[in-house]
Amino acid sequence: MCETMAQTYDVVIVGAGAAGLMCAAAAGYRGRRVLIIEHAAKPGKKILMSGGGRCNFTNLNSTPANFLSDNPHFCISALKRYTPQDFLDLVERHGIEHEEKAEGQLFCRHSARDLLDMLLTECDWAGAELRLKTSVESVRQTAGGYHLKTSGGAIECEALVVATGGLSIPTMGATGFGYDLARQFGLSVLPTRAGLVPFTLHAELKQQLAPLAGISCPVDVHCNGEHFLEPMLVTHRGLSGPAMLQISSLWQPGDVLSIDLLPGHDPLAELQTLKQQQPSLSLERYLSRILPKRFAQSFAIMHGWQGPLQEYRSNDLESAAETLSHWTLQPAGTEGYRTAEVTLGGVDTRQFSSRTMAARDVPGLYFIGEVVDVTGHLGGHNFQWAWASAVAAGNIA
């Protein structure tokens, strides 16, 4: 019996997330026949859940400095050629209402569904075809491009774009397929780990902080030469909030975090003054003026800070001030891919053209978005990389 004739396209994109949909529209508008293949039942799942369901779709202040990579210069070209303003222009052409929350962070005003609908509309207008619940079973190179065996039949294409994302949030369908495909074609993949992820704590500290679950306070957290001034959130499992998520991408197992609990304050000078002016004031009361009351109480108890300031010797105040400015702790680990927003590491970008995202030694093969070793800070930067890398490939593939 003859094998069913393969369907042919100019470009096949594996993955219907942010990068895949954006790339499909860009390629389709060039007159290319485009097919997007997605193994899940719905497209854009990560778009819909991001930003609390309102999608932090870009950051107006995004620069290459907001990205981590073993090859840090790689992202510059794509980010310069497709900017946050370019994407905002697209959002506004579709009439999507948006708002700026923290400085530069743009969110949909109503729902992330608006943004996903915009991308699907763009794909529709560009003539790109979307095929859901379709898994890729094998890929092989041919004289004219690539032959894909899928659960929906055989497909052939000139250009193959891998937009499969990373390993974060496996319950939403994340897999290592993109990394496997890279290795199949002789491309190296750098070690991966969870990024933008909450920390877990060792039993004793976890027990001490457990009553504070749900309390948030601004901190300045330091690790490996980087720091972030953002809110920290105590959870039942450990520490989260923007500050912890940001620094988690710099943290390695065994590293110690140094946390300034009173950023903008000089606790030693303030305590010395208060000892003179209000000698009966307790250290706990001082902390309660700056930190949430329950946090101040628990932290004072943890460190045995009792009695009025007049009973503290100079070196006691110095020690307390040092603890408040440099609270050091060693996380037990992170919550891993289960709750991570991104995957650090991935396909080594040294093997690609920074202008087109094309593999230099494998004609017609492109990798875009999270699957490559480019990871943004929290705050819309990872979506901006998705858009920029997608357009770079879509304008050429």
C-alpha cells in the first residue's frame, strides 16, 4: 500500500505559543505558506496564565541588559530590530486596552485572551494554518528541506522553526522536545534549570517563617554580584515574590542570599539615634514602623531582640543593624519547573545567526523563543524576546 502523499508547506513552526504564533504571522505576511503544529488542545496556554491572567506582554524599558545567556551579545540584534514599541504599536492597532503597572511593565487591561486573540487574528490574516492536538513523531532532513511524520500525517517543508518553549510548568504541556530535536541535528544544548521560581527553605527556617505566610515587604536581595529591589513574599513553602523570582535566575544550589530588609534605611544610625531619644523603645517597635507588624514581631523573636534600646550595648546595635541590612540565608532549593516561569539554559546560541535565528550548519532550521539560551528578567522581558526572535526568523524563513 502506498504511503500517503505528504502535505507541503514553505514553513512549518512547531509550537503555538507566543513565539510560534508571532513567527507564523511574520512569515505568512511575506506570502509563505505556513503551518503551525501544536501538540496541546489549545494555543497560547502560557500567554493566558501569565501576569495573573492579564499577560505582562512587554516592558518598555527592555534592553539586552535584562537578559541572561551564556552568549550575552546574541540577543542584541533581534531586540534592537523589533522593539517593545513595535509590539505596542501592534497591540494598539488591534484596539487592545492596556495599562502600565510597575515602571515599563505593560499588561492587558481586561484579559490575556485579548492578546492571544490578536495573535490568532494576525495568523489568520497572514494565511497561516494552525493544527492543534498534533504531535511530531519524527523529523528528517531532505534534499528540499524537512520531512515530518506527525500524528496527523506526513508533512514536508523548506524551513522548520522550533518554537517549543522550555521545561517550565509541565502541567501546561512543556516538554524537552525542542532540545531533543536540536541534538538530533548535531546542535549542542546547555544545561537547563528552573528560572524565575520561588525558593524552598530548610526545615528550621521554614518553620520559623511559616506563621508569616502571605506577608510581603520590599527588600534588596543580593546574589552572585547582582541585586534586585523588589517585594519579597513569605509562603507556606518558602520565599517568593518578585525579588526572590528575579534572584533565583542568578542563584545556584549552595549559594547564600543576602537580603536587605530595610532598603533606603541606615538601621545602625537610626537605632543609635532612637537609643538616645527614645531609650524605652524596643527594637521590635522600631521594626514595626517600617516592616509589616507580624514580620517585625517574628523577626525580633527569631533573633532574641528583647527589651528596650537603652539595654543594648553598641556592639549589640551593630550586630542587629548588620542582620537587618544583610540577612543571610541559604535556600534549600527552588520549587523547580513545576512553578518556574522560565527555563534557564537551552540550545546554545553560538550555533545560530543572531540576525535570523537560523542554525548556521543546518540549512532551513530555526530556533526561537524560550527554547534557546536567552532568559529575561521578570516583568515582560521574556515575551519581548519571544516577539523579537520570532520576527527575526519569520522575516527570513
